[in-house]
Amino acid sequence: MLSPNLHLTQLPRTCRATVASVDWEGMSPGEARRLREFGLDEGVDIELLHRAMLSGGPLACRIGRMTIALRAHVAGAIRVAPLAG
């Protein structure tokens, strides 16, 4: 069973989760603004689709109907709670 609150980088591939919190201070103002424009905030569902083969590479995530790439340090600032089932 997965921890109830983990970093997005720790989420297994194709696992859906809800954003529990975002450390907005852990990223640049431009990155934070862009994520808010995409609709990323607490309570939003997110799915990890793919991670780069190299450690520390970008992650592809689905937010709503959008697929976006997140740098590893940005994904590390996002805490999620896996959805039941």
C-alpha cells in the first residue's frame, strides 16, 4: 500500500492521485505561475504517465485533459495522496 502523502516523484507510473499540497516557494515564480495557469493546485487529480529513464529527468503527467512535462525539482515540490482503488 502506498503512503497517504508522498512526493509526485515517488508516485508509481500510471497511478492517479490528488494533489495534497504544493511547495510554491520551492520553485521559481515563473514555474509556479505556469503550474497555476495549467490548473495545478490542491485537490486537483493528477496522473504520472511517464518518467525519464535517467534519474532526475522530467516526468510526464496528466492534469485534467492536458499532458504536461514537469522538471524533477518541480515534481518534488508537489505532494500527492493516491486515489483509492
